[in-house]
Amino acid sequence: MNFRSITFFVVLLSCLLVSKAEKVEVVVEGATPIAQTDEDFICVTLDWWPTNKCDYDQCPWGQAGLFNLDLKNKILEKAVKAFHPLRIRVGGSLQDQVVYNVRNNIENCQPFQKQDKGFLFGFSIGCLDMKRWDELNEFFNQTRAKVTFGLNALIGRKESETEKTLWVGDWYSHNARDLMSYTISKGYKIDSYELGNELCGVGVSARIEAKQYAKDMATLKNLVKEMYPNPKTQPKVLGPGGFYDKKWFDTFLDASGHDVIDGVTHHIYNLGPGNNPNVVHRVQDPFFLTQIAQTFKDVSNAIDKFAPWSGAWVSESGGAYNSGGQLVSYTFAFGFWYLDQLGMTSVYNHKVYCRQALTGGNYALLNTTTFVPNPDYYGALLWHRVMGSKVLSVMHKGSPYLRVYSHCAKKEAGVSFVFINLSKNTSFEIDLFHDLNLNGGSPNFEFKGHKKREEYHLIPKDGNILSSIVLLNGTPLELSDSLEIPELKPKLVDGLKPISIATHSIAF
């Protein structure tokens, strides 16, 4: 082999090692929306878990639970305010063991205590005193959050003597009435009340029959109407807040009655347990990610059939259950799953998508101890700022590892896209096109012209998708010296040029 042959071989090898950009034509129907979300589509949960909630030999919740959370923390406050407004769901597994000490008639009103036997999830009844409720509402008011409060649905019931985990009897609404009365007297604003947590279908640690649950939802609706007589300020009523089961949901919705349920809520944990070594592979697998679409379809179809006045909400979703994927949920990689879930739920006409959790657990948007935003926080914030409420149909015939979602732009005429590249080997060059079949309508935007296009490209530091540091257009997103959330600045690109999507990246 002569020198010229060696040189040719080296050049050929280097070309093979460089990933080639795949050209993809993306077509959007911009004239007519296919679905619509609420303006505050992005939601997060504040959970009740105490410091000694542990899974797989780790205790990731720290001081993040509702009884312990530092509500004066400035980073936390700024992180919530950045969303203008952020929907916060107060709830979680232990909400059906919380009593509200409104009349100061509960002796020894204490937070949850670890118990080996006789209680759900290994914790005792927890007691919320009104001093802490005042503090929480001061935080909600200060941050302009929109609040969904999860009520205890087991209070007043007892466990069946013949069927394990089944709880029987009517819901005892008096404690909820007392809380509402106090809340109204203080002028605290509650956007919605959700009854129960994961009690539908086969339940998690407890369950309630569908027709009984429907009866209790009607009781809650009547209570809300009584306590909040003005329809303009009346909180919405949500339920059942658990995992979808077709027979149970159909029976529940059919029996619930007209205009009782304003939001049909369900939970998603499709990545398996937090110690599952396959979590990092699943969040990059387009075929696995798409499987959950059937659940979104089924919930929407059930609502269309039995409760068309209502809307579909994901009221809790953490990906991997038992506090999240140990080495994945607080890294860049988790954004593949999270933003893809946001896209799919919006397409199937879900009004709200609630992430578990704001802070606490491995799947928190904010670090449990420092409150520094994890990578997903910035993806959620970008979605909130650029993706409007009207969802558009978008399609392409390229690689399944390229995920694309499109909405009308949030603040001006135009269209916003999110591109998720799950591939570590292939980058993409995107050309955008209108669907010519506009059915008499016309799009309010133009893809190619003299105007500059705004682009936000998110990549992990050093190309490592398990990094907890994310770069926006090449710049690390870090808190300023004064602990301000970094400004999310787009880069302006010639509107005539294709969109370049790097390997293992997310772009708005």
C-alpha cells in the first residue's frame, strides 16, 4: 500500500466515523388545531413525603415534603415565578392519610410518623395545622401559582372485612368542608379540588369501587357549589387521580352524572421502578415511548363517550415510580421522556400535564437540597413560554428517533416546534412545509422568508446525556451569582435555511 492509498483510507475512515445528517421533510397542518391544552398546561406536584421516605437504600426526598419545605427559599420562589403562572398540585400517595386541624380539635397534631404495620405506605396519619396551611398559601400567593388541592378520599371509610385493600362506606366530607370554610375566610384561591390518589381500578395500597367513587364525586361537587356559590370563582372538581383501567373508568364516568367532573385525572409511570437498569434505554427508545399513546387515546375516548363536558388531565407523572430513576431522572436524558410525554398528551387533547415533583425525589424539576434546576426544568420552561395552547398536526417520514410536536406560537402569530433527537449517531436537517390541504383555511405564518427564526437548542454537557448540566445554544444554563434563573435567549437563524438538529439533543 503506497502513501496515497494510506491517505485515502484514513480520509474514508474519518468520513465513516462522522455522523451524517439525515434530511427530513416535516409537514404541519397550520390552519386548524387538532387539540387544545389549558394555558397552564405545565404543572408540578408538591408531595407530602417525609424525610424518611426511602427506596432502594436511598432517601431522596430530604426536606422537600409539604410539612418541611423551606418556603422562604429564594431560588424556589424564582423558579416558580418564572412560569407566570405555574399550576401546583398539592397531593401524592399520602394525601389520603392527611387530616386538617381546622378547629384545633385534633390532639397531638403531628406530621407523618414511620409505622411498620396498620397504615398505608408504612406511615401514620398526618395532621395539617392551619399555621402551615397559612404558610403554604402565602407561598402560593407570592409566586402567583395556580393551586390544585388533593383531598383525603379515605376519611370516614373502613377497610372491607372480606376483600383485601377494598375500602367501603361513604366519603366523610366534613373535614373537607372545614378546610374549605377556613380557606375561603382567609381569601385563599384554590383553582381545583381533586378527590383521592390512586384509589381507582385495582388501586395501589387501597381501592374504592367505581360506583361508590362516582357517588363521592357528586358529594364533592355539591359541597364545592355550596361553599363557592359564584360560578366564576368556583373551583373545578377533579378525579379519580389514578391509573387507567377501562372497565373501572367507564363505570365511574357513566355513573358520575352530568357536569360533576370537570377534569378526568389519571397517572403515568410507564418507565417501571426507579431501580430498573433499563430506564436509560427506555427514554431513548421511540417504540417504547409510543406505547403509552394508547392510554392517552383510551382516556380521551372514554371522556368523549361518557363525560364530554369534562377534559383529560395527567395529574401525576414521574416516569419511574418509587421516587424516580436513580441515575437518570435528574439528568439530561430524562428530558427525552418528559418532553415527548408533553407532546403526546397535548396531541390527545389533555388539558394539563402534571410532573411529579417540583422538588424532592429523583424526578424533581429542582434539586432536593439546593433547589438548583435540573435539566428538565429548562425544557419545561421553554415549553411553557413558546408552545401555545392550540395543538397542530405534524408528520414526517424520517427516522422514528426524530420526535416532532407543533403548536401555534404562544405570544404571536406563527408556529412553534419541539424536535427531540433520541439518536446518538444521526443528526437531522429539517425542511418545513405546509400541508396544502387546508380545507378553505389559511395558515397565519410563513416558514421561509426574510424573517429570522428563533431557535433554542438544548444539549448535555460534554455530550453525556447522563449529565445534570444542560447547554442552551452552547452556553451552560446556571444560576447567576445573585441566584437568578438564567435568561433563555434564542439564537436568530436565517429563515431560508434548514433547521439543524444535533445528535442527542432537544430543540425548540
